[in-house]
Amino acid sequence: ASAQAPEAIGALRAQHLTLAKALGLSDCSWLEAGIAQLESALVLPAGPQRTAAVLAQGEWLSSHLGEAFLAQGEHPACWVDARDALTALPEPNPESRRAWLSARCEAGAEPALAERWAARGPVLITQGYVARSPNGGTALLGRSGSDTSAALLATRLDAEAVEIWTDVPGLFTADPRIEPNARLVDALSFEEALEMAASGARVIHGRCIRAAAAARIPLLIRTLAAPEAPGTRISDDAPTERTTARAVVSQPDMLVLLLQNLDTRQQVGFLAGVFEVISRAGLSVEQVATSETTTTLAIDTVVNHLDADGVDELVSALEPLCTVEAFNHCVCVSLVGRDARLALHGLAATQAFFRRHRLLMMSHSAADRSVSLLVDRAGADELARILHAELVVRDQVSDSTVVPVAALGDD
């Protein structure tokens, strides 16, 4: 990394100078300040802390570029540091990749911050994706961290609403890339949207929804590609009469662990030992199921920054407790909606599918918001299409809260 740094920094400087010129900017002092910070970050010891500090400079540079551009117009903006508003929560393993690259922050109002920032001017611009770590460094908020930043800052400032402008029109009843009959959902409750995000919907992250829900601040998802499209509104006042599946959502990159121990049934502390190993590794578990002799765990490898070496280390750490069988690259296909149990009858349509594919785990959320099926990657898209046709399209043909993809135009 050290040998390649000068060349990479030179290319980065040239790229930003080109963009600044295209925007008509003459003063690029912000760029040199950002490059200096980047060089300082590169001398940190190798590890997730340095990775976070280096990656955070992208947001620092782009937000200062935005400030410089807006300064030329009728609505100049003042740059404020998001790290002054967002502090990451401590993690059990403070040196883990999760602690630095997928940090968490609490939602909540901060009137003193709102007062300080209000004094800076009517238009503020800041970084997304970053927070201050408990030791004072820079941590990242993980996937969709900019959206999460927006919702967290909205709670700090007691905002009326949060608008997320992205590259898709909103949340759909299925992934339009694999299901042509997918429909845009124009209104969802916080609970439904959170279940969709937790089950794999990539449009908006569950942390963003949780932050907005904590302060009951509506979230609006829109797209610049089709600004006239209705988008999706997530709020407390979404329709509540539906009792069938609202969507079929797939969560890829799941690791499934089958832990077999013939003495599990009356053994005190077996699960405690398993989760102690997982906690020491700095990992979170998405789903867990237990039976007479087998415990099945599902772990999101992306959220946990778990690579192949990390999986091997986890398996080795668990083997003194039980026999471990690991299944990589699995997909969790979930039916999401209120009273999700009422959709179970539709699983009859999957009988032919499961004659050809193994079902690794099935779970039903305690809140009755989802039914999840964990399968191998090869059959996940087919299963999603079967469930969507059987349980979403049929039930929502006359539902006014969904919009067909075709109605959104070619964008």
C-alpha cells in the first residue's frame, strides 16, 4: 500500500481537479487539505481503523466539493462535520472490522447541536457514512451508511421528514431484476419496511429505518431518474388493513452453520458456549433454530465483514463444542407482511422446488412479520419467483397501495 500510495493520491488529486474545473471552481484549497488528511490516514497501522480513516476521506472530499460549488450560487452552504453529531457505540471487540467498518449509533434529539448548526446558516452540507469512534477516530456506518447518517441526523435535529434520493424509485414487492411482475409499494409502516430491510431489501438499510422510527420521522424514497414517480413513503400512517405477504425479499451472502451435538437436549450451557465464541469473533447472528440434536445459525457475511478465512476460524473455534457443517453463499428468501403466518398456505406451490433443492432453515418471526427460507444460491431466484407469483401478485391485483413497474416508465 505504501509503494502505491503516491500514484493513487496523484490520480485522486487529478480526478478532483478535473471535476472542480468542470464545475467552474477556481479555489481548490479544500482539495489540498483533504489530500493532507488522506496522507495522514495512510500512516496509521494496517487494520480496520486505517481502512475506515482512508475510506472516510471520499465523503470529506465530495462534501467539500459540494460546499465550494454551492458557494458560487444563490444558496451557499456551510460545511459541518457529521462526526460532531454522530458517535459510534462501543462494540464487544473494539478492534474488529465490524467496530470500525459497520459501526452503530443511537438515534435521538440533541437540541444543543441543532442550535449550533442553525447558527451556521440555513443550508448545511456534511458527510454521510461516517461517525466518530469511541476512541476519537473515524468509523464507518457500513452499507447504506449515508442513508443511515441522514436518518440519524434527522433525529438529532428533530426534522419533519427525511428524503432519500437514490437510483431506484422505492421498495418493490420483489427484485425487479429477477421478477418482471414486481410492483412498487407506495406506502409502508416502519415495521413492514424494517422487516423488508432486515430480510435483504437493498434499497434502504434497516439502521436507517430504525433511526427514523425511533423519532417517528417519515422516510421518503425517491429517484432522480424519475422524479415524478410516487416513490415509497415509510411512516406511522401507512395502510394497515393488509393481512397477506407484501413482498418477497432475498438476502444473499448468508453463511449457514449446522451445529450437531447428540447431548444438546439436556446439556446446560451449550448455546451459551456457542454464542460466547461468536461474540468473541465480533459477529452478529441473523437467525437461529434449534432441534433435538442440531442448532442452525445464519450469519450475514457482508454485514459482519466475514471472509473465507474468517469462516474457517469461526468453524475451528466451534469444533471443540460440536460437529460443524458450513454452507457458504446461501440466500434467505423471506415473505414479509403483517400476519405473515396467513401466507403459509402458499408454500404448497414450492413442493416441486424442494424436491430438487435442500431447505437449510425455515423460521417465522415472533412478531408475525415474516416467514424465511434459507436455500442454496443456485435456486434462490426461482424460489422467489414462485412465492411472488403465488402470494403477492394474486393478492395485490386490486390493491391500490402498489404500482406496477410498467407505470414508472423506462427509467
